[in-house]
Amino acid sequence: MWLFDCGLDSIEWRRVVVVYTVSVSPFILFAYLTYKGMMKTWITYTIISSFFIAMFGWEIWLNFGLLDGQAVDLRRSEALSCAIPSSINWITNSLGDVSIVWFGIILLSYIFKNNNSPFEKFLLPAFVILLSWFLIQNIWVEIVLYYNQVGGDARLSWAPLMPLGPWFNPSLFSIFGREVTFQGQIVWVLATPIYYFVMIYFYRKTKGR
């Protein structure tokens, strides 16, 4: 297996396992729910759309450093570039974003038990829950999972959902000496209303089926 030839240290191994696990999770969950006859059409449309939103909204741009940014291979070790090649890195990250969005749907469904109103119309509490979840996970990504790839001294490309690019990227606060940056977090602030709108749109369009 090529991973064992990449020279990963223990921390890098954990990162690689997390990335690949999270990226394959949507396929596993989709297959399981489909087998059980529990896969909703509106969720299928939502998660497929979320993949393309993440891919074109920021992942391709960050991966290749398309506009005044560093390509991902310049922001991480050779071992990590071997384990997750840049040619697929944008795909695994976009699939990881799908997992995040899908968990957001599950979270809303759990909190608003037997109540579909958060998916039928915009509800501020539901929006705040989604935004909080998206930001909490993304802060963890910036300071733990992808530190030095999206945090630290990394120079991230401009992207449609990172409209101020690397030219305005102040530190918002720090955790354990690691800074949480404006550019690292703004993407999910802007993406949250988009994802929430997509959820509502497909729920209404399919009548919740």
C-alpha cells in the first residue's frame, strides 16, 4: 500500500486517516440508507449540490493556489503530498465538506424532532445551529487537522467564497497559541446561508420525500 511508503509520522498518519475516513463517509452512509430504504431524495440532491458548492466555492482554488495563493503541496510536507496527492486532495476535501453538511442536516433533524419546519422555511434558530456547527468544525480544522495548510503562515488563494483573498486576513483569536484567521473562517460564514437555502429548496421541491 502506497501510504506505507510515504514516510508519514504519527501525527500525519492520524490526519490522513481522518481525511480519508471523512471523505468516504458520505458513500457509506448513502449506501446504508439506500439499502434500508431510508434515503430521502431531497437529502440526495442537497449533498450532491453541496459537493459542487464546496468544490467550486473554495476547494479547487485553495488546492491549486489559483489566484495569488500557494498550492497545497507548498503548504504541507512531502509525506502528506504523497499520501493525499494534490490531484485528488480537492476531491477528498470536497467530500469532507459534504460530510459536514450532511451532519448539519442530521443535527437539525435531531434537535427539531418530529418537526420539519427548519427545512420548510428559514428559521433563525436553525440557521444559528448550522452556522455554529460549521464554524466549530472549521476552527478545529484550521488549528488542528490542517494547521500550516490553512492556518499559520499559509497563503490561501482567493476563492468565490473567500472574496477578500490573501490580501485581507487578520487573526480573529488564538487557541493554544494557534491563530484562527478571517480568511479561514469566512468561507463557512458565507456558505451557511447557501447550504441552508439549498436544503429548504430541495425539501420543498420534493415535498420532503
